[in-house]
Amino acid sequence: MITRRTLLTIGAATLALGALPAHADAVTGAVPEELASLDALMRTFLAERNISCAQLAVAKAGRLVLARGYGSYGQANTPVQPTSLFRVASLSKHITAVAIMRLVQEGRLRLSDSVADLLGLSLAADPRLVTVSVRRLLQHLGGWDKTAAGRDYLFSDHVIAAELDVPLPIGVEHILRYATSRPLDHDPGTRYSYNNYNFLLLGRVIEKVSGLDYATYVQSKVMRPLGVTRPRLTSNPGTGEVPYLSNYTAKTVLDDSGKVVPYPYGGSNYANFDAAGGWAASAVDLVRLTRIFDGTTSVLSPASVSALLAKPETGSFESGAWYGGGWLIRSMGSGLNLWHSGSMPGAFAVLSRTYNGIALCATFNRREESGSPDFDAFLDELYNAAQAIKTWPADDLSSQYF
């Protein structure tokens, strides 16, 4: 329940904190006065980067304490709501990782299982594939080097179609056939290399073991137990979501026309990104899902969470952080800081769960491109601003959005 605490309404926020760009002057939701600094930080970020659609959601100790939508879109100037759907790109990875750990917890899968054995992948091109375990996929230790030419297979549609002599659009089965026919770049388990293909494979593992399609299993076993019902796999062109803006263009991968299109609308085939980067969700949805790590839900046990976030066999990076289960992770006191970003042309999203129980998520309908101000530092700025807050609201806005 909202108390008599002062709330910054649409008009008051605009007057007090300065106007957003003309196309982004609508603001929905409410922010308690204790959290006005977070709202001000967001509004400054949007104005400096000319972002037309965005969201911010914040939770503390499992309570949703801030939920806002910024901007409007379309001929009807539809305001962005705290529940509007945005592509969240690689923030999809931790959702997939939780689903994998759910199968492990159910006793239907082991982290040590070989993906080649699970999926019946041929070892003819590289016998080392048999040593690519589920755990190594979760930690980007599968042996595929993203820096090698054409090695992030989810962005290689034209190459794969030509090599296999099949028409566009290609499907996941074509990506699997092409990737399996090529050798690995290095021994599995020896080198971290962030690559979407690791998580594409995890999606197929979920389907194989559960007997359900990827989205159905995730929604039934991960999202619905937490009361999260809105997220869905994004579509081409993203119907029912905010519009995506980018200066980049590309030759479409959705057909063989050779047409040059705005990158968010045909530069990639989002149907193939599912487990690696295919979800559309709202910021409040993603914050809600971090309750998995509070130890208060039935989705994952504390032991499963610990296994998911454990340090990989390669140890920590020089910075002291490590990658596991769809998160970058760092020890902080007696707890862990978890964070990740998602980025595709027309989409940028950041998510963090801090050692002291703060969950932060922001979504945007454009990302950093040539000539634009930096985007990547925003999560650090948001984290620092949240840590500086001395008094947190006692209210929980969850009943308004779930």
C-alpha cells in the first residue's frame, strides 16, 4: 500500500528534474521521495543520449520500491509503462541458467553431463566436443572463441545459409549442423570466451531433457512460480513491444531478398536467439526474477544457487570477478554482487543484484553506437547511487504489477 509519503508524479518530476527530450516527456509509475536520486540519474541519462523509451525498476529485500516507464511511442503517443515489453538481449542468459539448474535440482540433469551425449552431436569434426559439459556452457568455457571470424554462430546467418545451401531464414537446426561440422577453437574448460552459442546449446538441452519447448519450460518452472507472466520470446519484428531504434542497417536475414533494413528489424533472426538473448520483458519482471537469489522461493534451493554461481575451473579474472550462470559475479563482504548487461542494435538493458539485497534494472530502446555517449558505465552509476541511499521505502509496489 502507498502511504502518504510524497510521490513524484509525472508533472512534478518534469518540473523538478528537468525535461526529457520532447519525444520522451511522458513518465508513468511513481517514485518515493527517498529514491528521487535514482529517478534523476535515469532522466539525465535519457536526455543526454536522446533515448525515447526506457524503464527503471528497483527492489530492496524482495520488495518492489520503484517502477517507472519513460517516454512514449507510435502515432498515438502511447506512454511506456513499467510493464511494457523490451528486448533484453543477453539478460536472457541468467533466465536460461536458472532453468538448467532447475532440471539439475529435479535430478533430471547433471552439470557434468556432456552436451554432445545429451544432444547426440557428432564428434567427427572435433572429438574434444565430448568434454563440453553443461557446467562449461554455463561459464562460457565451451571452446568457441567469439573473437575468431564467424565464430558467434547466431550472427552468421548468411554464411551458414550459403555453406549449407539452404534459403534464409535459417533455423536453430542449421546453426547446430554448421557449428558441429567445425573444430573448436581451444580445449574446453581452459579459456573463458563469451559466446552466444554456449547458451543456444543450453536451450536445446532444456528441450531435450524436459520434453517441452524452451519457452514453455522456462515459463512454467521459473517464471510462473514467482508470479511473472508477461515475458515472452521476442519476435520478428517485435510486435507488442516498444519500437527499437538504431542507426545501423544490414542485409536482411529473414529472407533472400537482399533488402537492406534497419538492424533491429531483420539484421538478426531473433527466433534463433531464444536461450541466448531472445526474451522480451519489463524491468519489473527482471527485478522480480532476482528473488530466486534471496533464498525465499521454491524455484531453486540455496544449494542450487551456490552451484550456479560457483567459480569456474579457470578461477577468477584479474579483476577478481568471475562468470557463472549468466552473471558476472564478485565477492563483496559475506555476499556476492551479480550483474550483467544485454545489448543488441536497438536494445540495451542492465540488471544487478547486490550483496545487500538491492535489485536494479533499466531497459532502453537504443544502445550505444558510434558517436553517442557511453552507455556501459550506467550500471556502475546506478549501483553507486543506490548504495548511497540511507533510508529505503517500507512499501511494496508488487501488488500493482504482479
